[in-house]
Amino acid sequence: MPFFVLLGESSYSLYILQLPIYYIYTNIISIYIFRNLEISSDGYFYIFIFLLIALSIASFYAIEKPGKKIILNINKHYL
């Protein structure tokens, strides 16, 4: 299942980004964007989880994969 493999690969980003995204979500997004909407506490939770997973996958593709490629290329030249 490719989706679950992707979730596993981006799990470190998910772990690292939990707290910063939580602070941004509670202090900025939920106050300024969702203030006029009637969303239950479950809805806030599911929106946060979706946002966290989406940003961790984006971080995996934007930072982790290119970084790994750079490190492997540097290592290949010195061995």
C-alpha cells in the first residue's frame, strides 16, 4: 500500500512538526480563520490532523528526500 509507505516515510516530519503546527493552528488559524464558523471540537481535531499529515508529507518531499540525496552524493565522492 503506497499511501501507508508514504505515511511511514514522513513519520519523522510528523513527529518534529507536531508542536509548531499545533501552536500555529491554535493561535492563528483557529482564531482568525475559523472564528465565524461553528465547528465542533471533533472538527477542529480532524482539521488539525489533516493539516499535520499534509504538511509532514510536503516536508518529506521538500526537505528530507533532497537532503538525503545530497548527503548520499557527498558520501559517494569521499568513499
